[in-house]
Amino acid sequence: MPGYWAPLSGTVEAGETQAEALVREVAEEVGLRVVPGAKVWESGTHDKRFRLHWWTAEAEAGDVVVDPGEVSAVRWVTAEEFAGLHPVFAEDLVFFDRVLPEL
């Protein structure tokens, strides 16, 4: 949704694993290469239309190159800093407040 701060996300394409989608979506949206870690959580979207599969990943060295058709702004934040961004989706706050600290 335009104007919202949110983690990178996207759709798993036909024949693609979640890990492959993670790598592709991050490359498309911000130009970074990542190595998938583990799936750590699932949640619904705010409108209940989609199921989100939350993964950890490690970014390789490189410059962030934003695709303006996908992302309007980007920044690295801690879980605590994410809570201070506005607007954000309530489901994302649950991840940063409850799930991430347990990893």
C-alpha cells in the first residue's frame, strides 16, 4: 500500500519456492542479493487477502538500488525503530514486537 512502511514482500511465482521468491523479490525491489535463512512465521495481510511467510535472510555487500515502481523509500531499522515509523500495518508490528525478539 502506498505510503506505508513495511518489510519487502511479494508473490511466489508458479514453480518457485518461497526461498527463491525471497531472493528474487529482494533483488527486484532493492537490488540486493540475499541468502535465505529460515522461515520463522506466518501471518495474514491487513485485508486478509494474502498469507505472508516471514523469512530471515542475510544480505550480501552491495548498494541498495530502489525500483521506484515497487518501493518509494527504503531504510535499515531496528525492531524498536520500526515501531516508531508511521504508518505501518498492525500485523508487521506483531512480528517486530513479539516474533523477532524470540529468534
